[in-house]
Amino acid sequence: MTDYLTHFGLDEAPFATTPDPRFAFATREHRQALAKIAYYTEERRGLFLLMGEVGTGKTTISQLTLNRWRAAPDRFAAAHLTDPSPRSPAAFLRLVLASFGLPAARNLLDLKAALRAFLVDQYRAGRTVVLLVDEAQAIHAANLDTLQAMANEQTQTAKLLQVVLLGQPNFEFKLAQKPALRSRIAGGTTLNPLTADEAIDLLRHRMGVAGGDFGRVFPADTHKLLYDATDGVPRDLCVLCDAALFHALALGRRRVDGEALGRALTDLSFKGWKRGEAA
């Protein structure tokens, strides 16, 4: 790794796919999604749904929102459920309670009572309770009903639990089977792939954060190839750029050229990406 960084004049790897907020690049769509989530949670609307294909930036948005909520513990009690796939309502509720740092009861009635007591206590303390659920499409059908019951917890004037669901587009098929839950989703939005300009701006930003110069390492004739191969999906862009840097290093070159990029695409051919010709 040291040779990799030194070779390209970098302080750190620019294209890692971990959701490091320092590398986050908010496009217009991402900024709108963040603003909508903030509005629907702070106004206690109950349920919000953010959908997007794999790699479009849902995880980055989840980290940015969680960081924002956790930076204001006097206003928010926030939790993150990364694996919502348990089959039984009791197992699902245990995970929810654990995500808030609460002890888990044994039976379903006690679990529901513990969650209700927590929500009421937080409401009285003036905090908004937010549960962010990743991979919503993995929620078992029975627990969509559990989620609906959780979202129904309210006083006469306010909902006690705000739920932000992050899911892939196929989540719509599950929602179609649960019209009562679908009707309770107060707001939503979809993340689309980046435009060509946004894609290059994202890559330039990431290289800059890592101490490098994107334009120097990736000349202009590679930009269309990068975009066309990945269709502007942020995670795929990062994976391809990282592989291209490796091959440029192996070839002893300071810049990514058509050969290095072609070798990267060959290595990653299992992804089914398109191949074009350099401009």
C-alpha cells in the first residue's frame, strides 16, 4: 500500500468503499434526500423511505444522517439497524431495543412494553427517537406488520418513533403486499446514478481528499470510459478507479491510460460492465 500511495502522490487510498464521511460527495439528489430526511424526522412524520440501486449512495446518506443526529444527543435518540432480516417479531424487536442500547425482554408483550416505555420517556425528555433501517428489502413479511405497529406508537399530537427505511427498488414488491404499511409512509425519494459531470466531480473530490490530483492521474480520455462502464454508480466508479490505479502501478506508469483501464475492466468482467474505446 505504501508503494501505491507514494507512486501516485497520495496520503491515503482515495477509492475505498467504506462510508467514510470525509470522502462523501453530495450531489443535488443526495442533498435533496438529506434535506427530506431531516424534514420528515424533525417534523415527526413517522415513516420515510429512501430507495436506490446497490451502490448509489444510500449508505453514505445513512452515515451522514446518523452523524448529524448523534451530534445532538439532547435533541435525538438515534439507532441504526443494519440487518433487519430476523423472521420472528420477538427477534426483530430485540434487535431494535439493542440498537438503542436497551436490554431485551424474553417475550413479545414485554418487548413491546419496553419499547413503548422508552419512546414515552424520550418524548417527555424532548428528544426525537429515530430508527434508521438499512436493507429494508430484507425485512420479513411478518415484521413489516411489526414495523407498522411500531410506527403507530404516538400521543394524541405526535408520533413517538421516526423510522427511515433504506431499501433497494424491489422493496416496492413487498410494500404492495402491505397496503396498510405503505399508506403510512409519509414521504420518500429515490437515488439515481450520477450524471457524467457529477461522476467526475465525485472522483476528483475523493482524490483531492486523499492528497492527489485526479486530472493528473486520470487524463480526460479516460473519463468517458469510466462513466460508460459503470453507468455513474458511485460504488462501481470507486471499484473501477481503484483497480485501474493498481494496474497503472503494475505497468510502472504515473497515469492511468487505456491499457491500465482495459486491464482493470478485464479483471472485473464478471460485473458485466460495458467496455468502450478511449476518446
